[in-house]
Amino acid sequence: MCGIVGYVGPRDCSDVLVSALTRLEYRGYDSAGIAVFENGKIEVAKTKGRLSDLSEKMEKEGKPKGHAGIGHTRWATHGQPSYVNSHPHSGKRVTIVHNGIIENYIELKEYLTKKGKTFLSDTDTEVVAQLLDLKYDGDPLDTIHTVIRMLKGSFALGIVFADYPDTVFAVRRESPLIVGVGDNESFIASDVPAILNYTKKYYLMNHDEIVKLTHDGVEFFDSHMLPITKELQEADWDMDAAEKGGYPHFMIKEIHEQPEAIKRTVLPRIRDNMPDLSECGITLENIKDFKNIHIVACGTAMHAGMVGKYVIEGLARVPVNVDIASEFRYRNPLVGEGDLVIIISQSGETADSKAAMSLAKEYGAKTLAIVNAKGSSIAREADMLIYTHAGPEIAVASTKAYMVQIAVMYLFAFQLALAKGRITEDECKSLLTSLMEVPDKVEETLEKVMDDCQYAGSSLVNADSLLYIGRGLDYALSMEGSLKLKEISYIHSESYAAGELKHGTISLITEEMPVIAVATQNALFEKTLSNVKEVRSRGAYVILVCDEECHIGSDVADQIIRVPKIREELMPMLAIVPLQLIAYYTSLHRGNDIDKPRNLAKSVTVE
């Protein structure tokens, strides 16, 4: 969830570490620190707060000067945000940074206390630092290998040993970590954006592999301590894609990038005007016999799965369950041979989703991963894989990643419906033709609704609580709209199936309480409109999102936001745009940190 970086090379190490950590701020953090070899000695600078606070502190007190070191941005799990709990943590001879959670740290802490070790912090990370120090026999590789066999849980560790100057070691289990290589310099990082200022070339690390970085290059060792050779990867996007490009925030930039992201995701998967997912391991033959589908994901990705459920069941007539990954793991799910489990994850490293996929495999189900991050754990372990091509998504609140996830769900639904014989080739081509129109329609939507959404945001700025309502696909969309708003505006918001209002929720409606209603499905439009009238008659302030062709008077809602018309199944890809923009402008009017909302992290790599 937080960020790890490390550097060995000719540049000023402190500057490189802080710059790299800045590129990982989207992951969420509450403190920051670095450790640098200065004249053969490890010097640490750290503080509670933002990287800007760390930079200010180093300006006043002096920054460590050297050419090798490690850095970290911490998101508190064990112990509150504080100077003493911030990373790096040290033993007498070892200093480390750590992402993840050590599940057996209490047991290890008791063991170390009996060995005479004392602790300054409340973190599980300091336990690892002290354990490495206790076990250190003069051979860093052997010591790391010994210690990781004693650890339970997830971790990515950046490690420096006092008597191995200008050398950085790293190891990972579950938590993501890459190794970048440039001209006479090398890096470790939690994610690719951290190193793009310096290189696009990197290696992926597998579980329990150890890497050693020196001025002579990088060396990898497997879980048996044997040297290994790894395949060099190259990022297919550059620093420009990870910069704001003139936009005030990454979120609004990424909302505007959605049309191009859809094209990158959809167009390569079309051949002869038909969906073609064969490069993803998906053919008409190998999906036609699936009896049940389980979509497993977290947060926004789960909401994309909800859209997928409606579309797959509607077109292919295959039962679909949508599960929150953390619930799927622990409810002894009815899944097995003949079933398909679809795991959706932007990062491909979401801890609960990874565990859910492993469980599905144990039960004999086939797995399909829909991920954005290439080479991620989920991507590598799935039976079938569809990469979305959203490019880097820096804002914590996901927008374009969600959009391409549902685009993939449509492609898969079309191919499955064809494989099941539920639609003809002509019908499939017609659906696909409409999907190919979506990028231009999203562009049109952005132009059409921008002013309306800014006004809606200003009308919500003082709200304490609000509701989103919809039916069918519009209900699935309302779930995502509500999440976007609460993520970045900090206004309490809930989504409800509109037909459920009378079963309790309507009691919450008070004078001027905002209700955002989504009504884009023709068969359900009148029923949703009845629900709108019910809440408005009780004093609600109603913002209605509908298509430009629906015939309603201006008196139906306090504000009506109309989006372009497209075939009904695809309306979520247009109607989500105003919901994203409403969340953005509400947060903007409230003066919040839009790209880095409090308490949140982009990639949730722990339970």
C-alpha cells in the first residue's frame, strides 16, 4: 500500500529517493523517510507527514549525501502515524524499509525480547530489522534467507547492512517490488512510475527472490539461494503519461483520458468485426461449457463486476455471482470444476483478490484475470488473462481503470453469448459496432455535461449525507458513483436499488437532502421516475442523470444532467462520466486533496 524505493548509482541518492517516492504518493502514506550511505555510514532522515515535510526537514538539518540508499512512504498498520513509527527502522547493523504485514510479529517480538532486544516503535517492521540484526553472521544473503523463512505474512523489504556500504538488498513475498536498471545505476521500487524519470527497463521479482544492487550491477537469487537470470521488461509508457499534463489534478486528467483508454483496450481485441480474445487465452471453444461465473474483486473493480453481471446474464444467460474478495475467501463458496472465476484488479496485487484466486484454483475452477499492471502477481497466476490498457492511473480514486474494466466485461460477454449460441454473429457484430462508438460518445459526454457537473458539485458542497438510486445497470452504476463521492469529498453517501426505498431507506429523506438518481434503462425508466417523485415529495434535492432523448419536464428534478444516447446495454459507459465529474467537482469545491484522499491507498496489498 505504501511505497518502497532504493538506489545505487552516481546521482545524489537523497534526491533520487525523494523524487522516486513522490511518484508513489498515489499509493497513500502518512510518514516518509530515507536511509543513505554517507561516507560508509548509514544516515537516516524521516518524519511524520508528507514528503514535503521530509524535504523541509532535510533543508533545515541537512540531507544525507551519498550514492546508495533506501526510502519509504508509510501507511500506518501497526502503530499510529508518528516519527518513531516511520521507516526506515534499524537494528545495530541493519536498516530496512518494509511494505506489507508480518502476521507473526508478536511471537517474534517476544522471542527477540528474550534475546535482549529492545524496541522503540510499535511496528511489525522493527521486529524484522531486529531479527535481521540478531541473525546477521556477516553474510547478508544468508541472513536474509534465514530470516524470511521465519516470517509469516506479506512483505517487500529494502535492506542495507552497515558493513556493506553502497549495497542495497531487497526481497519480496506477496507485496509488489520491481528492480529497475539504467546506465550504471539500479533501483528497487514498489511500482514502475517511481523509476520512469531514470529508466523504463526493469525486472519483476518472484516470491522469496533476493536481489543485490551494487555499483557493478544487479544479481538475483532464488528461494534456494541459487543465482538466477531474469527477463528484462520495458515499460510501454513514459513519464509524460504519469504527469498531469496541464490538468490541475490527475483525477480530472484521467477522466479525460478515458476515450483513448477504451480504444487501447477494445480495438486490439477486434478481428473481422468480431471480438477476438484468443491472445488472452479465451476462445469460443474453451468458454462455452462454463456453467457458473463468479466475479471477485474489491471496491471499484467489484462495481465493474456488477456491470459485468447484468450484461453477461442478460446476453449469455449464464448465472453470475459477484463477490467482494474478502468475503469470498471466508464463506466457503460454492465453486468448483466447470465454473469460471473472474478476478478484477487494477494493480494485480490486491491481497484479498490474490487469495480469492488461489482458493478458486484449489476448488478446481478456471480463473480469468482482468488487470492493468503488466507482470503483476494476479496476471502471472491466472489461467486466462485480459490486460486492460488504461496506462498509469495515479489518482487514488479510480476512473479510467473502471471504464476499461467494464469495456472488457462487454467484450467477454459478447464472446460468451456467441459461444453459448445466445446471439448470432450478426447480433454480435451489431453489439461490437456500438461498443466501438463509445470512445467518441464519451468525448461528447465530457463536452456536454461539464458545466452541469460543476454546478452539481457546488450544490453538494455542504451536504452531510446523500443517496444514489437506480435500477438494473443504473443501480450498479450508482454504487460506483457513490463510492467516488465518498472517497474524495468525505461526504457520507450510500447507493440503493431504487425499488428498495420504501423498505426502510426512505425514512432518511429530509428537507434538501441530495438524491442522485440514474435512469438510463428504458424498461425501468418509469419505475425509477416514480421513485424520484417519492423522494422529491419528501423534500429531497434531486439530481437526475438520464439520456438526452428521454421526455421529461424540467419539474421532475431540481437538476437534470443529460448524456448522449447509445444502445441501452452500453449506457453505463456514458452515464458514469457525470458521476465521476460530480465527485471531482464536489471535492474541488470542498478544498480536499483530490488525488490523495485521506486514509486511502491506491493498491491495497494487505488484508
